[in-house]
Amino acid sequence: MAGWTRRGVLKAGTAGLTAALAPLPLAAQPRRGGTVTVAINQAPPSIDAQLTSASAARDITLHLYETLYARDENGAPVPDLAQGVTISADGLGYVFALRPGVRFHNGGTMGSADVVASIERYRKLGASANLLNAVDSVQATGPLEVTVKLSRVQSTFIDNLSSPRAPIAIYPAEEASKPAAEFKFIGTGPFKFVEYAPDSHVTLARFDDYTANPNYRKRDGFAGRKEVFIDTAVFRFMPEAGSRLAALQTGQVQIVETVDGPTAKQLQGQAAFAVHKVLPFYLQVAKFNHAQAPCDDVNFRRAVAAALDMDEIMSIAFPDIHELNGGWVFGNSPYYSKAGLDLYNIADPAKAKELLGKSSYKGETLTFMTDNTREDMDTATDIKEQLGRVGVKVELKVADWPTVSKIGFTPTGWHFWAHGFGIEPYEGPATVMSVWANGVSQQKDDPTIDQLFAGYTGEMDQGKRKDIFARFQTHMYENAVAMQLGNYGLFQVAGAKLQNFVPYRIPRLWGVWLEG
Amino acid sequence: MRRFILRRLLSAVPVLALVSLIAFGVIWLVPGDPAAVFLDASATPEQLARIRHQLGLDQPFYLQMLAWYGRILHGDLGQSILLNRGVGPAILERLPVTLSLTGLALVFAVLLGVLAGLLAAMRHRSWADQSLMVLALLGLSVPDFWLGLVLIFVFAVGLGWFPASGYVPLSESLSGWWHSIALPAFTLAAVQVGFIARMTRSAMLEVLHQDFIRTADAKGLPWSVVVTRHGLPNALVPILTVIGIIAGGLLGGAVVVEQVFSLPGVGRLVIGAILSRDFPVIQGGLLFLALIYLLVNLAVDILYAVVDPRVRLE
């Protein structure tokens, strides 16, 4: 995307407005009232949006809090609490104009002091505080104006501000200055906090003083117009899939965040339910530990990549909902590229054996680490089988997520590790590249990636950034830095009484209503 | 009796100390990072380090252990890493759910188990005896998570008599509480019914062959009176032993049943803490469950003396 200018923002806003003016069909008249209960798989570690990047938290926090910029339906950043931004010619100064009259759940009105306090809090406590590591200073330069000075050019700064990962939520200044444990869950979102029953549920209520963004006319990703028709939203934590299904069937819940393929098939065609396919939602990746021989050898990595039949892996691990697409961002991203994809899914055992012969692999048994979810274990098992066919011996090491995620960021104890990336390809190239920059995921610095990443974040021209990302993707394939196995998705199910529900990264409860 | 209780309580202290030591040590030997729960797969080491520092996990093992023991001596189980609250309050706010579940399950198990065992003993070698013992064996063999799901689909989805999941506090609504807890309690009780029924049957059969029973029968007492007034009280000691054991089993089973029925109890708290390496909650939860187990066993010991005067406590 070209540099962020006021003109650019206004242009984008006008285009969005025009597209959004289509009226609702007459039959779909919103009806106010009622409670919608969403069954989610896990309890969030926190509902203080800034403190966690856990996906279970996002389901709730993105109803409670808002950010200066937010992602639209295609994952592009658009203004939310900000009216727009003016960027200085040197790319170091960002002046944000704030939307006037935005109310907090505690009755206060959002001003520049709240934004400054929230950003400063995030820099200290935020779960992804590195999103703001280029910030030099944040100042209130007017009642509704905030100026951010960067210490270096960071083309992804607006992307970062709009990240839903661990949102840079705007809190009232008096809340932002409290210790984290005393924070009262007050934001500007269309729902306000009512109750948190530990291990049971979170209840939110419609915020009647919510100031819907006048610059939009329709729902659009995490931004857009957020109109709430229901009275109450309940997020119930239900770890057992059978219980979630039973609760849906008895009408105890109206939305199930995700069901497995067989359940989706069972519910499809039943008038009482609407099954929504959300694809792509994740990208399945198999990592190499470059700090361990023979994974430090490019010929070995390329041999492994050449051996694998991605269709087989994805069909086994995600039989009902996957697509074979080797792009390191999703297909709807403006940065999507086919660069390097001639090396995706080549499934050529002869080529693999040839490369293996040139490599330092000497027949030793290698460790494939995986967490204990069925999909990741199936991925690891099938890769083990396929590698066995070309003569690579692999043993599986299965543990729970906290264990593998601890080992996986150390240089020993593993050679391969497979898991899903969800938010990274959705957020775009910078997030995807950051995973491999400084050798974070492969445990060994890759100067080419570091250079490309630095070039990307320092480049304000979108066209040039696209080229850089294409080069990154080519490098990932040519050097088999890691393997993109394919994309997969999930099935969200809603009761038929729930109207106007459109699936997205979270089950959004604005814009929906219950049939009488 | 008072001295007996005091002595038993004092003897619980080293047991609890041992449990706490094992819990602290074992958990630290298991790899895993609570900071990872706050972040996702692409978290950088810097982000993880920052969260670890915020959570105090960068302190040496011995310092964390000393701090924890210092706190529990003041009755403070510490601060949960993930819940943003104290471990003690976190356990206490979930305790009513677990007590409701295990308490009602115990009532179901004892009533149904003793009744089935009595009937089987009184109709020894009849079709009723055989049928009841087959049912008891079935109850023992069926996994509780499977039985729970079957009951949900029959009684919640099929018949609509009970909600599929969730918990309504007793203070909010008696009827709501009963509806939310009956199915989980029955699921939890099913395995234990089999235990108690089989133990009651064998204890009763042994007693019913004693001379004093023959005498009571010969005196012309109705058989039901012979069984309930003379037989059952004499068979109670082994039955009580089993009840003491199953009370512990119920606490263990509650973990699974709370998960299946989405009940926010102590078991689910501990499981969640284990999966996310929330060390203070794991340690506090284990300590607390060990304490409950010890108290239940103490209660059983006292009941021995109540039902059988031959048992000397001193």
C-alpha cells in the first residue's frame, strides 16, 4: 500500500462508503433483543486485550475494545477510532485525528490522553509490545490529536496498530494507568463487560451509548459499522466437542465457534442450523531446526521438501476442509504471490533421494516434535511415513502445547515441528516474515531473510513491498527454510434463528439478530 | 474422641507437606512454559522473556519455592499466573460446583449402591441378584466420559429434560441447580454404584450367614426387619470403607465429568492449570484436594466408631 496520507485515507473511506450503501433486503429487518450464546473451545487466559494474544481471548475482547485502526474483511487496515492519519514526508511522524464523541463504557469520552496512556501501557505490558518497538514518543498534540514519532521508518506501523493479535486497545487513561490486576475491562466497543464466571462464561451487554463509526455503513472485518441488535452476548467455555454440539442442538447456544468435519456434515442440510465454511483460516507449516544437523544442510531440507506429497498430508490431517496453496499469505491478500511456487508440492521421491545423497544425512533418526492435537499428530505421522519411503528415519515426540512451544524455541531437542499459523498469514507479509527474521523459528540467523525483512519494514511503497515479499517467498522455497504444507479452515455453525451472521476470524455478534 | 481427631489432623500435616513438595518438584521437572499460553506460535523469545519476567518465572527455582512455602504458612496459596487472582479465591469460587457434584454423586452412589446390594443379598442367586450384579459390572466398566455424552444426548438433546451443560448455583435457583447437576452427578455416581452394590452384597451375605441373624429369624422377626435392623448395621464397616475410598474416586472422576458437562469446578481449574502450566494453581489445587481427601478419610474413621462400638479410637 502506498504511503498513508490524509488523501489516501479519505479516498479509501469514500470507496468503502459507496460500496456499503446498498440497503438491506426488505425481508431482513433487524429485530432488537435476546441473548446469543457462543460456545468457544477454551477459556481465555485474560480478557484484558493488551495482555494476551491467545485466540480464545480475541473472540471476546474484540467485542469489548477497539483500536485506532482495525482490519477490514480482507485483512487490510482501515481507520476505526481514528478518523485518519497524516504521515510526514520522512515517514517518521504520524499524526492521528481521533473520532470525536467516542464514549467509553464508564461514561467518559475518548480523547488524546486516553490514546497516549493506552499506547504507553502497551509498550510496557503488551503481549506483542514489539509491534511498537519503532515508537520513539507518543504525545497528545490536541484534544483529539495524537502524534507518534518513530525512531526509524516502519512501513508496517499502521498494520501493527491494527493488529488483532493482541490488540492495541484504547482504554480510559485512568484505567490504563492502573496495575494490570486492577483493570476494569472498560473500552469503547459495541458491547460492555458484565460478568466473568471463571471456567464458565463471560457475559457482555449491548453498550447503548456506543458511537457507531459514521464513516461506514456496513460490517467490515473488525472495523466497519458495528450495530448491535441483541441485548446480551454470552461466551461459554466448552472444551468438550460433544457438549458443544449437544448445547447447539438443545438451543442452549446459538453459535459454535468450530466443529469438526463429520459434525459439519451431519448438521449440513438440517433446517435448524447454518454451517459456515471458513477457508482459509490457518496455514499448516512444518519447520526445520536449522541449528541441528542435518537440518542445517540446505540439500537435506530441499530433499525433505521434494519428498513430500502435500495433498496426501492435508487430506489426512484436514480431510474435510483444506486447500493446496503454497502462498505464505492467504490468496485474498494484496501481497499474494506465486513466486517460488514451482517448488511447492513436487512430491518427487527420486529427486528427494538425489538431494539426500548430496546432503550430510547419514541415516540417523531425527525427532519430529508435535503437540497432541489430532491434526498436528496426523501431519507429523504422515510426514514421517513419507520420509521413511525416501530413507529418512523419523521418530515422533508428542507433548502438550506448553511443552512443545517451550522446546520449539530452543536449538536442541527437535529437528522438525509442525503446527498451524492462523493470524500470521491473515495479518500479512510483515508478520509472516517476522517469524523467520533473526532466526526465531528456525533457530539460526538467515541473513537474506533479515535483509528482506528490514527492507520490507523500511519501504513505504506498496508495489516495492510486494516485490520484496515475493523474493522472501522464493527464498523460503529455494532454500526450504520451512515447508508451507497447505491451508486449512474451520466450520462455524449457527442456529437458524440467528440472522445476518457472517463468519469471520471470530464469531462477530454485531450486525446479527434473533428471529422472533 | 477429641484427642483422636486432633491426632489425625496433626498427622495430616506431614502428608500435606509431602504432597506440596512432590507437586512443586514434579511440576518444575515437566517442560512447558506458562508464558506460551499468553502468546501464540509465532511469539518471539523476547516476548516470551517479557511475559516470564512479568509473571516472576525468571526467578530461580528455590526462590520461587521459598516464596510459595512462606505464603502458604500465612494461609495464602499464591497468585494464579493466568487467572489474574489469588489461588485460594479461585478454588473457593469453584468449590460449590465440585461439592455439589461430588456430594450429590455420593448420595446417588450410596443410595443406589446400598439398595442394589441389599436387594441382591436378600434375593441371593435369584434372577434379581444376577441382573443387579450385571448392572453393577456394567456401571463399573463404562467410561464416565462416554456415559456422560450418552446421557446428554438422551436426556438433554432427545428428551429435553436437562440442560446439555453449564451450572446454576444453588443460591440462584434450587430447580435450576438440580437440573444442571443431576446428570453430571449421576454420571459420576454410576461407576461407584457398582462398587458399593458389590461390596454391600458380599458384606450382607457374610452377615446374613451369622448365628445372630439365624436367631433373629428363628424368633419370628420379619425378614425385612432382620436385614435392616440386624444385618445392615453389622455390614456397614466394610461398606463405609468403600465409601471412604470412592469419595476420593469421586474427586478424581469429577475432573472428567466437569470437562464433559462444562462445569466450572475445581477439577477443571486444576486440569486447565496443568495444561497451561499455571504452577501456583496446580500446587494449590493439589494441596487442597489432598486436604479434602484427608478430611474425608478422617470422617470415615470417625464413622467407624459411631457404627461399631468395638472400634476403639484411643
